[in-house]
Amino acid sequence: MITKQKYISKTSIALMLLGLMPFVASIYYFLTYDPKLGLTIFIHYSAIILSFIGAINWGRNYVEKSSKIFYLSVLPATIAFSAFFFSSPNNLVVLVSGYFIAWLIDVYLLIKNKEFFMYLAMRTIITISAIYLHIYLIQKL
């Protein structure tokens, strides 16, 4: 759980960068070996990560027990799941929208708590990176 994080640890940065590796690896696989399988791996991993992002807010709500936060925390997973019902590149657009909405939810929930600024800064960097990789893949389709 995130509690009064005033700095970003080296471990957090390392995990953030490691979380981007499957995106990059699946794009490499897409470009080098098998576009269909590479795209499938990318979309599935993206949906898993988007769902995980919502789960972070669900866990934060353990103390507050706000119904609004519970609803907002389920939204990224719902968007991620809905991406499977679209064909490419529309499913990637849905996932990009989901990442942006998840980031907006984090901004909404964390902006009032200035002690979470570093977490929000890290989430902003990782969200921009993930969205960039999605747009890059859309352009390659």
C-alpha cells in the first residue's frame, strides 16, 4: 500500500522499467518474427497491466471504504477487458484510452494528497511511456 511516499526508491524505478520490458519485447517480436503473435502478446500484457493499475486504487481504498473509489478502481479493468472485443488497431486505441483514464483517476485521487506527488510523477512517466509504445505499434500496423 502507498503511504506517504515522499521519494521514489531505486527499486520502484527498476520495477517500473522492468514493467516496460514485455511491451518492448513484444514489439520486437512483432517486428522481427511474427506480427500476429507479437500483437497478441502486446495486447494481452497491456490488458493485464491496465487491470493491475485499477487494483492499486482498490487496495488503497481498504482504509477509506469509499464506494466512488471502488467504482473508479474497477473502470481500468473493465476498459482492458473490453479491448478484447475490438479488432486491431481499435483494441490498441481502447487500451490507450484506458491508460489515460486510469492516469486521470490517479490524478483525481492523489492530487489532494501532496505526499503522493512522487508516486504520481512516476505513474505519469510510465503512462506516457506505455501510451507511446501503443501508438508506435498502431503506426506499424
